[in-house]
Amino acid sequence: NVALQRRVIQRKAQDKAPDAEKPPEGKVTEHKYQNVLHNVHQVRLKLRLQQVKAARMSEELKNQLEAKRQKAIECRDSFQEFKRQVARHAEYARTGKRIPEKIIHEVEEFELDKDAEVEEVRGSNISLKNRLAKLEQALRKKDELAENLHVIDFEQLKIENQTLNEKIEERNEELHKLRKKTIVTVQIITHMREKVQFVQREYLALKSELAKLDADLAGQRDMVARTKHERDEHRTENVKLRQQTGIANSEHLARDFEERAEYIKTLKEEIGQLKKRHGQMLQFVNKHTSKP
């Protein structure tokens, strides 16, 4: 497996190297492919044989382990029975009494617990040793593989580093363009805000002026209404006076009538001008309020 991986990696490195020669076309490439395929089949066959051999050895070792385990159990039982017999026939030196069965059972249980603990610790110790051996073997394989591949890895890392540097330069250019666009957009937004503020101030000023004009127009309309009312009153009074006095060609009345007619005409002209200005102001206000 390791040899095959080394061959594949070396092959990839030769294909990626910039100064490597191009493989000849035709039969040579096909021949190399057949050789590599044959090597792969041989490696797979060896791996299969090793797996079968390992399974057979594992089965044999399991059988041997089971036999030794049975023998160990028999030895342990016989040894315990021997110790039990010795303990039953033992006597205290001072009193001459034998050891009670309860104490013998407690000692046996204590020994069984300790034996179980010892077996557990031995098993963990064996598993840790095996794990340590596997890790050391894997580390040695990695070191051997690194010795053969450090040059290839270095070249590959150089190529990857160059590619990443090119990508970083492209991203930096895109970021610079985006920053320029952002600055231009911010300037446009600032200009539009200033323009909106200016238009709002102008709109408020025009709105205030329009309110004043509306107030002036209302006052002028009230004045015109009062003037018309006075004119009607004067006309009625003039008619009454004419009926009472019969004076139709009075210079004072004619002059007063002409002055009032001229004043009314002037007021109508002012009202027309104010209406025209009022319409212009409404158009200006509607135009600025309709903009977004």
C-alpha cells in the first residue's frame, strides 16, 4: 500500500512539474498504464493473501488463548482450593482455635476482587502498549514518507501559494474598485441630501410666501366685497337722491362716481395680478412637491 501510494504521488508530481517532459504518445503511454495496472493487481493480491493469513493466525491465536485461559482457570481453582484447605486446618498459636469459615470467605472474596482489578489493569496495560506500538509504527511510516515526499510537497505548496497570491491580488483589485464605487455613491447621496434640504427650505419659504399672498388676497377680496357693498349703497342712495332732488347732472356726484369707478377698476387689476401670482406659486409648489 505504502509503495503504491509513493508511486502514485511521484507520478502526480511528475505530471504537475513545469519542467517535466511530456510523455510520449501511443504505445508507450499504454504500456506504462498496463504496467501500473499489473502492479496494482499484484498489490491487491498480496493484500488479500495477507488478510487470509492474518485471519488464520488470528483464529489459531484465539484457540491457543482459549486453551490457556481454561488451563489458567483450572490452576486458579485448584490453587484456591489448596489455600482453602490450608486455611481450614490452620489454628491460632495462642488459642488453638481454627479460623472461622466467614473469615475465610471474606478473604477469598477480597482476593477475587483484587484479582479482577489486576486483570483489568493488565488488560488496559496491554491495550495501551499495543496502541503505543501502533502509534510509533505510524509515526515511523509518516517520517519515511515525509523524507521521500518533502520536496514534492514543497513544490506543490509553492504552486498553491502562487495561485493563492494571484487570487488575493484579484480580490484586492475588486475591493479597490468597490471602494471607489462606494466613495462615488456616498458623494452622490450627500449631494442629493444637500439638494433635498435646499429644496425643502425653498419649499418652506415659498409656502410661507404663498400663505402671505393668500392672506393678502383674502384681505383684498374682503375689501372688494366691502367696496361693492358701499357702491351698491351709494347707488341706492344716489337713486334715492335723484328721485328726491331730481339732480341728474351734478358735477360732484359725477366726479365721485368716476373716482369710485376708477378705484374699483384699480382694485380689479390688483386682484387679477394677485390671482395670477397665486397660480404661479401653486404651480411652483406642486412641481417641487411632486419630485421624489
